[in-house]
Amino acid sequence: MEAVQIRIHGIVQGVGFRPFVHRLVREFGLAGSIRNTSSGVELELEGERAALEAFVRVLPGRAPKLALIEQIETEYGLPPRGCEGFQILQSHAEQRRNTLVSPDIGICDDCRRELLNPGDRRYRYPFINCTNCGPRFTIIQDLPYDRALTSMGRFPMCPDCDREYHDIENRRYHAQPDACPVCGPHVRFLDGVGQELPGDPIETAREWLKAGKILAIKGLGGVHLACRADDPALIRELRTRKERDEKPFALMCRDTAAAEKLCHVSAEERAVLESFHKPIVLLQKRDRRPDSVSENGYLGVMLPYTPLHVLLFGEDLDALVMTSANLSDTPIVYRNEEALERLRGIADGFLLHDRDIQTRCDDSLCWVVDGREYFARRSRGYVPFPLRLPGSQGGILACGAEQKASFCLSRGEYAFPSQHIGDLKNAETLEHYEQQIAHFERLFDTKPRLLVCDKHPDYLSTAYALERGAREGIPVLQVQHHHAHLAACMADNGLQDPCIGLIWDGVGYGDDGTSWGGECLIGDFKGYERFGSLRPIPLLGGDRAVKEISRLAYALLREAGCATDGIENAPFYEKMLAAGLNCPLSSGMGRLFDGVAAILGIKSLASYEGQGAVLLEAAAETDEGCYPVVLEGKPLRFDWRPMIRALVKERDAGLPAGVLAARFMNTLIHMGVQMALAASRETGIRDVALSGGSFQNQVILRRLPEALRKAGLQPRIHRRVSCNDEGISLGQLRIGAAKLS
């Protein structure tokens, strides 16, 4: 007989780990105790050596599906204390925290059954949860993950819940958010001026929704604005109130069958939709024509992920628009008082509850590519799940960019990418950004010894890094935008050796002071070479060309020697170019997409960044045609002028815009392969990283890797972070780690 001390690190709190261990200990005939610590969990077990070793051996393979065991430390040969049975001890907060935190988890099947069972004491209770589901990250104030340090601390458990909490056979054994109608949070319904209405709040909300009202509904990580998805006039009214003219809305469908009425759903997409992460999945519409919800060929669909959502749908609502409750370009509303103040005049009514959200967290958004998530936004359900980067460095804060801002904090070999923050263009979003940095540093007990940021002088994230670095005496490393994209894709794929990068996005501050964005780089975490790019495009009016994309059409046509008389304000643009007045050059791939969308008459004035590119993809038909690809110079440059001339010739001959859009994208695929092959011939490198917002284009994403493989190259796409600017904080962090090593 002897004792062993076992320390387990990873996601082992809030996922039913201690109850699992209790049952496993009993199975092996051992005795001892377990407790949460700020580093994970700690066990002291007594028994025969063979049984102790067998316990440690089988533990990782039988752990709960939501757990992640990263490391097990064992110390055998300790003197036994004569323990009887097994105890869960009070948590112990250590001076140094090394635990991981679970993301929020969608409602499990067991809780759903109880929720809808009239004989269950939690029947229709909108906060039902257990060790396998419910809120985690968004209710945690601090570690260790115990009820007192969460939003549930103000709700003492009733005797019935307390018995479940201490019953080893119960699914709620040591479930920190456990509650019931007697002791837990409650929901209420208020009208548009904030007056609470009598009756069942959820049934009132259902009746208001069916009657065509717009409601503010508080969920896990924030408040949604919701309305019927089958009423175009109502959706247009929501757009007017929210000041969101054309950008697509997300839908929440009652179940997958309801989603299949609107979209094609593959087996792989179904698996992601129904997973415990419950992201918004971008699905191809059955009717690809523009509608009031989405003007492109996709619908963003999620399934109910809280019991409140399940009750809201009942049996007679198939789909609701469910969009983040905020005005454009501001963070999602997440507090009751804030909702009542800021959404007055937008929402007709409010379905709110008294379980506080500690951390706001938008819904995650992804496509499913090769059976796995391909993120446009990594947030609820995934954050703060870390990425393990062997050989990396701790104590680095990477501050990200401006659009789709995020940050990334490292501790040892772990990188913790933040949830979606939004575009850093105003004081409110900056405040949210700074608050979340402070929360992550506290939660993961890490203070930065290096700050990494973008080189763009006007980014608020750059200003934050420079100001904080000066104030706290922390070194600051500024990293070129597209190098960070390359490094992010390399880190995402576990690559260390130099890599070719096709980095295609809208804009990034180049080393020469111009705007880059259609780049072929060769490099690693320590440096890079600009091997290739696009012929620069004049941006008439600078940033105005991002919205008024007919300006880009004019620039492309004029540079290619094509007629421009079909462009409104052409004489004015000609004077600007002739005088060189506010016409900075950009090699941005996104700008090339926008300009072609305007040339084809698809869009001339964008209501959101990248809209022209999105609609160009949506318009594309199936076609194998291709335009000339001309690569010349050093760095190697794609001269798009012959392509534009050929495209305009076919447009004027009457070919449909969808065919021309397809041929344009085919040309870019061919160009990318030729540029990557040229880089490979010069260096011998075969790995090709595909990063940047332009790789959200599913036509290019699905066809370019295939073409690269046929050419003998190895494409690498993003898997764990977004390809857009939200993902570059990971690349910044990895470059910073290389600087420290």
C-alpha cells in the first residue's frame, strides 16, 4: 500500500472532471481526495501500486469529452494516510495559475429532455445545465472555477440542488452553474419602455415574435435582436433600426430539419451545427437569389444553444433572425441596464435575465471545409480554448490589427486567442478591447514582457501597444501585416521551416509605406522576403475607394486602356489621376475584387467592407474559362491589365456577369499557382500558406489548394484561427516568440 500525488493540467474544471475521477477511483478500489487548484486539479490517492498505475494509465482515454488533459505529473511512493473513501476538497488557489478555462457549451441532450419533460422539477426552466453543458467562460470572474467566483455566486443552492451537487451518481455532481426555479436565475419580459409585463415571460416573447415584433433577447455572451425570418418587411425594419443596410443577418433555426428547408446541409455541416460548440455555420441557400436576410449565396445558421432558446422556438417557430444587439461598429450589448438604455427604439420588447454575463462573447461563424470548421469568426463555444505552440515563449501580448480585431496572449507553450472584439474604430470598441486584455491577463495570471503590434501608424491597437509599452517599460515589436498573416497560418499548421505564403487581403501597411494586399512572401517566424505582388491599383480618394468601389472600376479600366465613359463621375476621377491628388497605390487583392465587381455592374457602392468581393463570389457560375496571366519583374508582379482588357471585351460581347466572375477567379487561381511555383523553383520550398481575408472566398479556397497540389505543392489553410485579420494576432505572437528565442 502506498500513496501517489497526481497533478493534472488542461481543461479539467467545469467539464465534469472531478465527478468522473470519483467514479474511476471507486472502480479501481482506491481512496483519497481531489481538489481544484489554480493550475488544474490535484489528486492524492492510496492503494496498491499496480492499481494506482493502472488508474493513471486509463485516465486520459476515459476522461469526459469536454476535458482536455495536457499534462499529468505523478509522484509515487508517498506514505499513505489511511484514507477511507474519496473526498472532493475545497479548492486551493495557488500563487501561480496554470489551469485552462472551458468555453461555453451548448445545451446537452439530457438537459433538453428534462427541460421538456412535464414531470421533471426543472420543466421549462431556462437555465437548466449540468456538468456536460451550460455557461463557462462568460460567467467566470476568476479562478479556480468554483461557484463563488462566477455569476452564480449570488444564487445559493436550494436543498434539492445541493443534494444533486454532492451526489456522485448525479449528472450535476459538482456542476458549478447548477440551479433550479427555486434557487436560480429568472427571466423577465419588459415592453419597449422597460415596464415588466405579467405572465410567462417566454410565452409572452413567443407571442410578440409571432406577431411581428423585434425583441432583444439576452443569451450566453450578449444580447441578440430577434424577429421572424419569414417577414421581409419586418427584416427591412430591423435593418433600418439597427443601421445595417445590407450586411447579412444570422438565423437561428429550431433544429437541423428546419435549417434544411432553407439550405443544403451536408453530413459534415450537420455535425458542426449540432456539436456542443454550436457555431453559426455558413450554408449554401437552396434559393441562391438575394433576399432580405442575405444578399449572397449563403445563410449563416445556428441552432438553439441555451435552454431559453429551445423554449423560445417551441414547436411552431422554424427560424428567427438572431443578430448581435448593437449599433453598427460597436460591441455587442451584454448588460440588462445597457440593453434597456441603448436598444430603446430598436427593440419593441426585452427578454432579459438576472444571471450576469461577466465576459461578452459574440457567436462564432464558420464554413465547414473538408469536414472541419473554417472560421470567419472564432468566439463563443471555442474561446478561450488555447493553441499549443511547442517551442514558443510565454509572456507575449500580440495586439492584432484594426478590422476584426483580436489579441493573443501566451503563457508557456500556450497561445490564448481572444474572442471576437470588432473593428477598432471607436472608443467603445477600444474600451472593450482593453478590458478583455486585462481580463485574460488576470485569468491566466500572465503579464507581458513583450508587446507585438502592426506597423500601421493609425491602428488603435498599435497606439495601445506603443502607449502601454512606454508607460510600463515593456518592449514593443512592430510586425508587417502580411508577415503576421504568413506566421499565423504557419503556427496554425504547426510549421517551423520557411514557407511560401500567398497572402491576399484588402489592405496592410507595407514596408515601403504603400498599401499591400496581394502578396507572395517567402519566410518564417524570423523574417520574410516579398517575392511577388500585384501591379498596384490607384485608390481614387484613398479610403473612399473602399466604399465607393466605382472609383476602383475607373482606375482598373483606365490603367488597362479600356473605355471609362460608363463610370459615373469619370471626368472628375480623370482630373484626380492626372493631378495625382489623393490617389495612393494599393496592391490589395480585395480592391481588385471590388473593382471587378463594379466593372461587371454587380455593385458600385459598398455598404460594408468587402461587399463587392462577396457579391462577386455569389454571382459566379460554373465555368472553366481563364484570362491571360502575365507575371514579370522582381519582385514578380501580376499585371492585371491584360486580364481586365479580356474581361471587358467579353462583357461588351454580352457574356453573363456570372461567367465573367468565374473566369476572373479562375485567373487568380492560375496566377497564384504560377507565382507559388516560381517561388518554389527558386527556393525548393513546397509548403504554401494561404492567408488573408480574400481566402474567405469559397470558390478560391476550394479550388486553389487542389490546383497547388496538382502542381506538386502542399497547400496549408487555416484551421484553428480565422484567415482574416482576426487571426493575425497569433502570427504576431509567434514572430514575437522567435524574437525572444
